[in-house]
Amino acid sequence: MSHDLLENRVGEVEREQARQGARLERIELDMSKANAGIDKLLERDQKRPQAITWPAIAGVACGLAAVATVGWWLIGSAPAVQDLDRRLSKLDDPDIGRVRVLEKRVDKLDGWQPSVVRN
């Protein structure tokens, strides 16, 4: 009788060991899936672009300001723009400018009024 009892206990231990082995396999499978997910998250995090920092923003702003300054200087120093500036200065000159001559004519016309006379 003790031999049967011993065999039953050994059988129970073997069955429990098999169940524990199956559970351990499921846990290992779940852990491998979790590790794969963590690896994917880490890879995605590594591929993420660097965050924009204040020094980067300042660098871009300085670069844009430099480009704008050079563009303004190039446009201002262009021969066509300088010629146009000279021509406009002559037009607005108080002594010889055409604008002053036109203003004088308009002043004369403002004082002129038609009158009706009897024949």
C-alpha cells in the first residue's frame, strides 16, 4: 500500500511539474513578445529626430537675418535701383524737380474761376 501511495504522489508531482513547465513556456513566450515590443519601442525612439532647442532656433533666426541683410544690400546696391533713386530725387527736388513745377501749376489752377459776362 505504501508503494501505491508513493507512486500516486510521484505521479502527482510529475503532473504538477508538467503543468508548471507548460506555464513556464507560456510565460517565456509572453516575455519574448514583451522584449520584442520593448526592442521596437527603443528602435523607434532612436529613429526619432532630435528635439528643437533654443540654440537651434537662434541659429536659424540669425541665418535668416543674415540672408535678409545680404538680400537688402544686393537690391539696394543694384545699378537699376540706384538710377531710379537718382531720378526720383530729381523729380522731388524743390528747385528743379518736376513735382514742384506741377505743384505751382495746380496752385495757379486752384485760384482760377470761370466767370460769366454779359454781351
